[in-house]
Amino acid sequence: MEEEEGSTPELRERKKSSSLENEQTALQTLPEKTRDIPPMRRSPKYVLFQRFAKLFLGCLAAVTSGMTYALYLSTYHERRFWFSSRQELEREITFQGDSAIYYSFYKEMLKAPSFERGVYELTHNNKTVSLKTINAVQQMTLYPELIASVLYQATGSEEVIEPVYFYIGIVFGLQGIYVTALFVTSWVMSGTWLAGMLTVAWFIINRVDTTRIEYSIPLRENWALPYFACQVAALTGYLKNNINTSVERFCYLLVSASTYTFMMMWEYSHYLLFLQAISLFLLDSFSLMQADKVHEVYRIYLLSLFLGYLLQFENPALLVSPLLSLVASLMLAKCLQLNVKKGTRIARMMKVMYFYLIFTLTVMLNVVMKTFVPHKENGHMLQFLEAKFGLNMTKNFTMNWLLCQESLQAPSQDFFLRLTQSSLLPFYILVLIICLFSVIQAIFRRINGKPLKEIVTLEDGRIGERPEIVYHVIHTILLGSLAMVLEGMKYLWTPYVCMLAAFGVCSPELWMTLFKWLRLRTVHPIFLFFPRIMTELSELQEFYDPDTVELMTWIKRQAPVAAVFAGSPQLMGVIKLCTGWMVTNLPLYNDEDLLKRNENIYQIYSKRSAEDIYKILTSYKANYLIVEDAICNEVGTMRGCRVKDLLDIANGHVVCEEGDNFTYSKYGRFCHEIKINYSPYVNYFTRVYWNRSYFVYKINTVISFQS
């Protein structure tokens, strides 16, 4: 590195002298009358003004795009739910499933007499799940709710805005930052802010596949991904060659802050950072950038993991994460390489075995950490992956239920059709192929001992030698591979598809690379269009669910304060939010005990006896049972994925080998039989409320057998 740095001024002198020679040669070839005319040179003030104007317009466009998108989300949300004209209960019902749980804890923090007392009650929570005390802050990653509640009270917003508007307003604002960060990333890569405009256009056009903000506002990913987008934008600038020292320092600080914040906002953030670390590792392995920068990012990972471990109540998941094992292995391998003299046989062997060494060290460290650190992290995830790839066929209800979730299945043809109709997918594939082949060319140049150019100009046609481009190519391939297996990963992949495709379309350097291959002259294509979204805002929509409103009203008026409710996890989340009553289970899938509770409570839709169901419910101290007609009479579009089908398979009441052969069960389906009101069901359960969608039964404490 020292020799290369020392030779840099000489290279610049040669380039400068050669350009002067070219100018002299060109002048000699001109007619005599034109030789005496001095060449047009722009003044430094004009160049400075031009750069400032370009930067100002780009920043203005980026901020305007983010603010406009946030305003659009707010308007669309209002038009869809008629939010401002609803009562508080009707507004809260719009939060479904796990979203309801997150918002309920935000409400509890606002009701607490002090911030310290509110945090204590959340970390020692025994009022949410029956017979269970949980650290809700750690287990459910409630740092967004803690921050939102502090901001709401510290800014004096109680007198200005309602809590729900403040909460969703923060999330919509973060989505605006998300879009702005994607804009900036594409701008930094292409050199033109027109690429950022195209990124935003494609993002909004394909927002069904880029974000879940319209359906589940409080999701952890909606809080976390904007920070990850800021981290990627800062990392893109940090990886660039020959950037200003102050700009490099600013990018480094922004990468550090956004990495740590991202890790605190989402329990799965370290897996996404693991993929990013793999991308940087491959970038460093092929010597396509300065190794010092990569290792600085590794140090940021380690610091973020350490601080996250301390501030997340010594969360063992961060210690056994693959990110920690990989980064520790890379730092150890770097020490081994530094202690070996360059050019020796051992050094060449280490270079050849570098990948094997990193892989072995990473696996060993991860196994050691999982051996000595007590954890229950992701055991069900490993079982799911085994079932997903056909390595372990199971009749387990929870595993089969997860396999049937739309977000955990392979993407449908409609997904690719939507991306193709918006022209995003064709341009992305074209840009990816050009960049990938250029990267492969750069790798072969390095293998053959040829140095890479420190400054890649437009005429060179070597876009694959820019380290930030190589990083994005590797990263998008890794994310795309996961998105091809799990549809839920598309919300991580598709935004960067928009960004990479827009960068390529608006980058003359990419097209010059292609034209160099085709031996054509340079062309500067600019492609830009804007989405047609006004029709959606003009459509009147309405969220109408009177049955759920009636159910929540009945619970708040008639049920005892100490009552415990049992039912589907999605409904339990709404009950917890709207009433505050205790429930037996929650719609959370990162805890094995809660998953087992969900499976047991779901037995109310199976072919089990009244006595079996009664024993299950009383073991969780449940006082009321809620049966949903939508689940009991479900007509699923996917074969074998209805809740009652999965229960029949798990309980051995159906064999799915040669057709659907039902085995004999002397009991009918519980959710049907209990509605008939005959013995023995009336001995254990008493119906106390019903409407078109829900049937509520009180679980008898004293059983009186009737004939």
C-alpha cells in the first residue's frame, strides 16, 4: 500500500503531461487561422458555482421526494381507513396481529406515572400473557415505542396531537427518510440526481413489493429499514475511491450511528448485517478496494454488537449471531496474514486457503459460542429451514403452519409479473449482467497481477472496478437469492432493485462499459418517468368491521378486569391493544413457548373432546374462549393450509399420502360442536356473547354434568 500511495503523484503527473501532449498535437492539426485562438477554459468560480447548484438541486430533490412520499402515505392511510372520523376503538382495530401488540405497549408507556416506572413494568411484564412474566422490551424489541413515548411527552405534544397520530406520523416520517436514503445512494453511484428520481418513482410504483407500511404500520422492519438504508447510503460513499477526507469521516460516523441504531430497532437486524459483512468480505478477498476501510467497518460491527448486547439486557442472541462469528474470524485471519511475510510459500498457501480458513473459523466460533452461552435462539427457525428444503418432513402443527404463511413461501409468478409490467425487472437484469461481467473482468485482472485503476474515468468503460459498485452487485445477489426462497425477503430486496436499476439506467459509465464491449461510440441515455398514483388517492375506501368493534365493546363493559381470554393469536393482539385485558397467547413467532401456546390454543378448531380443550384452557388460567367463524369455516385457497387441516394432520386425524384419507375420530370438530349447546360441551363452557363473527364462551370453574 505504501508503494502504491507513493506512486500516485507520479501517475498523476504522467496523466497531466500526456493530456498536454494531446492538446499540442490537436492544435498542430488545426488550420493556421484557428491555432492562435486560445481554448475555452471555465473559471474556477463558474465550476464551483456549477457544482454547488448541482448539489443544491440534488439535495432539494431528495428531501422533497422523501417529504412527498411521507405525505402520500399519510393521505392514503386517511383515505383508506377514514381515520380522522373514527372513534379511538375503531382506530385501534386497524392495527392487526403483532402490530396491535407493539402499539399497546406504546399506550402503556404513556399511561405510566414516569418513564422509569413504565420501563420497569415492561421489563417485568406479567399483565400480558397469563402465567408468564416477560421482558417485553427485549423479547419484542420495544425500543421504538420507548423512544416515541419519550418524544411525545418531552415535546409537549399532548396538547397538540393525539398519541396515535404522533406514533404513525413518526413511522411515515421514517419512510420518507427511507426513500431519501435510496435516492442519495443511487445519486452517489451514478453521479446524477435524476437516478434518484427514477429510484423513487420505481419504489412507489412497486410499493406492494417494496414495503408493508400500508398494512402493518408498527412492524419492526418499518422502524428499522430506514436506518439500514441510511447505513447503505453512507457505506456507498465511504467505499468510493479518492473521496475528500472530511466526507470520508462524515460517512464513517454515519455508518457507525446507523448500524447501531438499526441493530437496536429490529431483532433480525444482525442477520441482514451478516449478509452485508459477507459482501464486504468478498470485496476484500479479491483486493477490489482498500482493506483498511473494510476492517474499519468490521470494527463498527463489533462495537455495535457489544453496545447492543449491553443495552438489550445482555441479549444472548447477539453473542451467538453468525455476524459476530464471521467478523471475529475475519479479524483473526487478518492477524495471521500480517504475521506472514509476503511472497513466501506460506503466504501463497494462506491466500489459496483463505476462504476455507474463514469458513472453518466462523463455524467453530459459532459452535463454541452456542455451547457456552445459554440461549434458546432460533431453534424453531432451524427446524423450519429443514422442513422448507425437504430435509425433514414433519406433522408438527407449528412448522406446517409457518410453511403455509405467504411470506415464508417462494414468490409467486404475480410478483415477477408486477415487476416486469413496471419495467423494473428487465432494466435490473440488464444492469446486473453488465455490472457482474465487468466485476468478473476486474477480478481476473487482479488474479493475473494487473493493477486496478485508482480513478476510473468514463472513457475507460470499467465500471466493475469501482468498489461501491462491486459491493452493491454482491449484496443484491445475496438478497435476491433469499427473496427467491422466501417471499417476505422481497421487502428487503426490491428497494435495492429499484436503486440499482435506476443507477444503471442513468449512468453513462455503465453504458460506456457496454459500448466498449460492443465497440460502439459513447451514448448518454437518460430514462425517467413518474408514477401514476393520483387515481389511488381519489378512490374512496373504508375499513368496516362492526363485529370486532362490538366484541371489544362487550369485553370492556361486561368482562371482569382480571379475566384472561383465549383465542387465535391475531385476535388476542387486538384484545390486548383495545381492552388491556390479559390473554393466553400472542402473535409473536420468535419465542418457542409462545409458539407452543399458539398451537395448543388453536386446538379449539380441531377434532378434540370438550374435556381435552377444557384442560388445555384451564392450564393457562383462561376465563373466556373466543371462537371465530372465519377460522372454523375457513375455505382456504391453498390446499392443506387451513388451520383445521394442519391440526388434523398434526393430530393424526387425516393422512395426506394417497389423497386425503380421514381416519376415524369419535369427536366432531370442537368449534362446530360447541355451538350446538349440548352435553358435554355445556358442562364445561357457557356461551355469554355472540355476533356474526365471534362466539364468546365462559369457561366454567365448577363443572355440572348434565344429561
